Amino acid sequence: MFSKLFGKKDTTKTPKAPEIMGLYLGGSFQIDPLKLKLIEPSLIINAPASSHIIQAVGEVDLDSGGKILRFYTDDDAFLQVVLDGGMTENHITDVKLWYFYETKTVGSDAQWQDLLKNDISQAEYSLEGHTYQRVWDAVGDVSPAVAMTEKTYEEDGDVSETDQFVMLYERELDNSDIEALLVSGEEKLVGQNLDRCLVISSGFNIAQADISING
């Protein structure tokens, strides 16, 4: 009240979502339609959109010092940009367009523990008649899921965190490219309860030249 009477401005600022390559929260971009037309027949997803509006941005700090940025779009997809050593385009090591394939709720602690121990990380993962090979192998017989925490920025200013236990898989395509599979156990505190689910996403490589920024 006193701040209003005497003209003192509220200096509280909403956390700003990270940006890269001209991609930002509320912005939009387009993927080269020819790129999509050529690769779509080899993928398990159907009709990936060319035009995307960014509705949320995720940020993951990796133990290696790198960073993952995820630009969630209106097409049940996210453009993922992996950086190493900095936050400029020169530090980008990987760009993929991912589509959510399936999300399943985990209903009990026993199911959650079994998921973490046995299901997320396997030597091979089968889906729709295709076999994907595990990418992140550890030394020895056991390759546990990789733990990470994603901070998500939404358009309404809401910021939340989700713990994720993730494994990456790939299969080779006929055009010498790959289709990737991301299997993630996700855990988020909602009120006093833990909301847990298994999320499977399908992705493919995108070159920076394939992306046009609309604004």
C-alpha cells in the first residue's frame, strides 16, 4: 500500500526463460518442410508440423557443465538444444525435434521403483516393431538412468521443477540418419503429493539451417 502511495515501484521480476538461436518463450519457428517430407516415412510419428509456437521453455544443467534447453510447442513437440561450455550458438552440440509418443501415470511407489530399476534403462528398447539401442552405456553390466532436474518456464510466468530419470536410445534409418527415443521417469511435487509418470518421446536430428525464426 505505501509503495503505491509514494510511487515506489515493485522491483520483483519474473525469472526470464533462456533463449538461443532466436528461439524464445512466446516466439515461433518453422522447420524446413522438405526436411520433414524426406524423413517422415522412416519415423514412428505421423505428420510432424512445420510451424511451431513456443509455449514453454525447459532448462537442464548437466553435471558435465553443459546445458539442455527445450522449447515446448503447440504441436505436442519440443525442440531440444544441447550446449557445452557456454550459451552461444558456437557451443551447440546437438539439436533434435522431439514428439511426445506416450505418457503413463505411475500409481505406486513399487511401480516407480521397478520403473527406475528395470524399465527405463535396458540394453535394447522395442517400440512398434523397431529395436532401439541404448546410447548412454556405463562401465560394467549396469547402466542406470541419468538423473537430471528440469526447470520449466511458462508463458503465464509460472516456473516449476521436475526430476527426471532418463535414458537415450537410437536406431539407424535407411537414409544414414537416426531416430532417437527418450525414455523418462518424471517426478514432480504437486501440493503435498508426488506426481509420477513414464514419458516416451521420439526424436530426430535437426540442422540449424533447417530452422527459420518467425518472431
